[in-house]
Amino acid sequence: MTMEPNNAMMLKACLFDLDGVIVDTARYHFIAWRQIATELGFDFTEEHNERLKGVSRTRSLEILLEIGGLSLDDEARTHLAQKKNSLYLQYVLKMRPDEVLPGAREFLTDCRNHRLGTGLGSASKNAITILNLLQITDLFDVIVDGNKVIKAKPDPEVFLTGARDLGVLPRQCVVFEDAAAGIEAAVAAGMFSVGIGDPAVLAKANFVTSGLKDLSVATLLARLEHQSSRASAA
């Protein structure tokens, strides 16, 4: 069950997914996975790609093989995972600071101005490389990525680790996610969740917005206070 803050001012930290929240690298993942699928002899569509959002590279490969109806040994899987990452990095390493999604840099700065902890919680093993290329690494107090945790979303490990590293309780955190698996992870962690994207896909989030450009810390606190009041009156 989602933990509702007892008071909006209990908010102490914000945890952010990377892809789809801070930067849009989803298209690069899609291009790379589609090339792998083509080489394996089947089509991989944008609809299929929705199933891969927010999950680890290993799990993404498993889903891809399920779609293609294929079964491969561990050695072949390892080779394909490494090849996919190489294809992906060909695009990622060309990224520029202006590829930060609208409002993300400003919202992160707003968090720091309000003395809120900021953490990245991403399945990506390339997270630090991407943040460095975008020149926003210093806007995060902690970075928890696929190199630091074992369990992929919807397991809450990545967000619980982020809260621990920030020195705050899970109920004092807000998670920003664009994937259903990420929202499920936030719920399982007992954190307030903000969906970034499609309300139909992110139905389990506490509320959904189109992007960080539509938020400020002040509006977030007001939303937390409103939902807390509704929970108290229920």
C-alpha cells in the first residue's frame, strides 16, 4: 500500500528515474533492441518496447526473447546483452547537455534550493556516463544504478537504497517515474509516487503529470498537503 505523508513538510528527498524523467534515451534503447531482434529474425515494435521500460538489461533481453519465441544459452544471452549495450552507447556517447528533458534541470535545482535530498534510482548501468554528458551529475546527492543494486524494478531495492544513502525514511521520499514497473517499485517501497507520462499506464501513481516542466517544489508540497488532508478525512 502507498504510504501517505502525514504532513507535506515531512518531505525530505526526491528520487528520480533517469530514462523518460531526466532525459529521453528510450529511443536509443528501442533502436538497439530492434537491431538485435532483426538479427535474430523477428520484428520488435514500439508497443513491444513499452514492456522494457524501467527494467534491467538482463530482464529486457529475456522479454525480447519471449517476444521472438527464442531460447538461448547463457553464453549467447551474455553476448547479445553486451552487443545491445555497445549499440546503445554509440548513440548515448553523442548526447549533449541540451538533451536534458524540459524542466528537469530547473526542478532539480529547485529541490536543492529547498534543501531536499536528490537521488537517482535507475536500472541503467550507464547512468553516470549519461549524467556526466548532460553535465548534471552535481545535481544529485546520491546515484543508485544498475551497478549498485541487484534486483530490478518493480522490486523496491533501488529506491530503498537511495533513501538509505540519503539518510531519510522511505515515507519521506517522493519518486518520479515514467514506467509502470518503477511506480510499482515506489509503491512497494512505501514512497509517494509521481508518474511522468500517460495516466492510463501509470494508474498506480499518486498523481501523474506530463513532465517536470509542469512542477515546482511549491506545487509538489501543495499536492502532498492536499492528498494528506484527503487521507486524514477519509
